[in-house]
Amino acid sequence: MIAKTTQPPEAARLLAWYDRHHRDLPWRVSPPMRARGIKADPYHVWLSEVMLQQTTVTAVKPYFAKFLALWPTVSDLAAAPTEAVMAAWAGLGYYARARNLKKCAEAVDRDHGGRFPETEAALKSLPGIGDYTAAAVAAIAFDEQAAVMDGNVERVISRYYAISEPLPGSKPAMKAKVAALTPAERPGDFAQAMMDLGATICTPKRPACALCPFRAECRALGESDPELFPVKAAKKDKPVRRAAAFVACSPQGRILLRRRPETGLLGGMTEVPVTHFTSRRDGETSPDAAPFPAAWQPRGTVIHVFTHFELRLDVYGAETPETPLADGWWEPLANLDAQALPSVMKKAIEAAMSRV
DNA sequence: GAGACGTGGAC
DNA sequence: TGTCCAAGTCT
């Protein structure tokens, strides 16, 4: 006889809130569907979780739809050319995710017969799957009682318990709190409910505490100010770097592109020739560093903000014959949409094409 | 464990 | 306008 599982009162209250107020999302199986026996597709859960890392739901939706249309199963993704995956990911950012996405799909296809492993520990050993994603996929797709903690959960927990220790030092203690709250029944819905609560009620600014199922017990609300949580270490200011980009356009309507190294910033993505991103913010760039001599014309400066520095990219343009080059290729302008061009490179090309 | 790693939207 | 950020992972 199995003892009836007890669950924390917080879990029951949150699940009741979730049943009424959950968001409908393309990768999600809602509570009514789950009640009818519909299960979440591990491939959909994993794909969405990786895309959602540090990325908004709004930004992810069209990419999620595109990936499923191109590669309906994880084995399809494993068989896809890496370049096609990078091109499809272009614009979403954090491109190591796309490189690891492909590696992970290959590992699942090759080592696990095209089925995702079902435990948190096994999932975490796969490329691009860390603490959060392993727990999320295990809980949501496989009903494992895994403690899922992301930025939303950190915010909810830090407020509920009024945790004054700053992040990231407070993470282990918060993870223990989440583990204690996570129920054996519906652990996946519990995780998604915590994240929905953080995204729609317990927001970073101006939280809607009046609508919160935890308003009566929340220590930050009762004793302090929820907006003061979570406490975080002070940020460092962003250095400015400078570089030059060279957009060469041929009379045949093609531009010179090349591929960046596999690792590091924008790793494996396509670019127009650019100089090294120097840390000196002052000092003009010049066409001397261009891939070949041409009548380079300044076409303005693109400002692009990365996570850890701001780039001032001086753009030069020239109309030139299609010089054969060891490094790079000439791509028709009409095909640019199919390239793995990150946003900063699209901005540079756009600047070069528009008449000043 | 601190830094590297994108982007576009909100206030 | 500048700041903060959005379902983190890897080294």
C-alpha cells in the first residue's frame, strides 16, 4: 500500500491558480489536455526550453514554429546541415545554443535511438542542457519530481521568503526551498505555474500582488517591498569597442561574406569582413584593414549592444568586381535571408546599402 | 566562480 | 536615453 502523497499547501494553491490562469503556449500541453491523457512531446519541450534561455516568449514563438516546420522530429534535426540550423537560428542570439542544439540532437539520435533520456541526470549530460533545462524537461515531459529554478522562480521564491542574501550566492538555498515545495503529483505543471506566476504576476517591476495566490503569506509583501527582491550583486559597466565592417557589392548584385570561427562571439555564424573588435573606443577606423583595395566609402556607424560590451561599427561600402578570395564567397543579395547572419551583420549591410 | 555569450522590447 | 532585462550554459 502506497501512502497517499502529501503535498505542500503552496503547491496545491499554485496548481489551482494555474488551472485557471495558465498561459496557452505553442509548446505547452495545458491542464485540460493533460487531464485527457495528452502528454507533452519531449522534443517540443526541449526545443522550447533551449530557445527560451534568456529569451522572451514573444521572440521565441516564430522560431519555434519555423524549427518544427523544418525539422518535425529530433532525428530530422540531427540529420540537418549545421549551416541550415545556424541560418534558422539567426536573430535569436546566444548562438552557442544553436551549435549545442545540433550536437544534442545528434547525441539523442545516435546514443538514445532518437528518444530523449527521461531522467534529470541523463538529460544534464547532453550538450546545452544545464541544471535548469534538465529539470524542466524531466518535470514537464517525464513527470519527474525535479526542482526547476529559473529567473522567474528565483524572483518568486526570494520574495515569498524575503531572502536578503544577494544572487547568485543565494541560489543553493532557494533551490532547496523549491525542492521542498515541488509536489510528487504534477511536478511539470508546478514548474510551469511558478514560471507563469513570475512572468504575469510576480513581475520584476510593479508586481500584481493583489492577484497573487501567495499574497497572504508572502514575506516581502507583508514586511518589505517585493520590488526589492531578488537582491543582486551590482553590475559592472559595459566597455565600448570599435571595429570596421566592409560591405563589398559586385555589379552582379552579390556581396562578399565569410564564416566566423566556430567558437567565441557569433561563433559559426556568417559575417561581412570585419576588423578585430578593438577595446579602444576612440581612434578612427580606416579602410586600410579591408580584405582588398577598393574605393571604400564610409557609410556611417552602427551601434550594437552585446551582453558585455557596446560595439561601434564603422561601415564601409564599395562596388567592386568579384575578386576571387581564399576566404569567403560572393552571395546574391536575394539570398541573404537564407544566410546565418546575426543581427549586427544585417545592420551593417543595411547601413551600407542605404544611400547616405 | 566570474566572465563570455545576443537581441529587441519595455519603461 | 539609459537601464534592465527574458524559461541559462559553458569554461
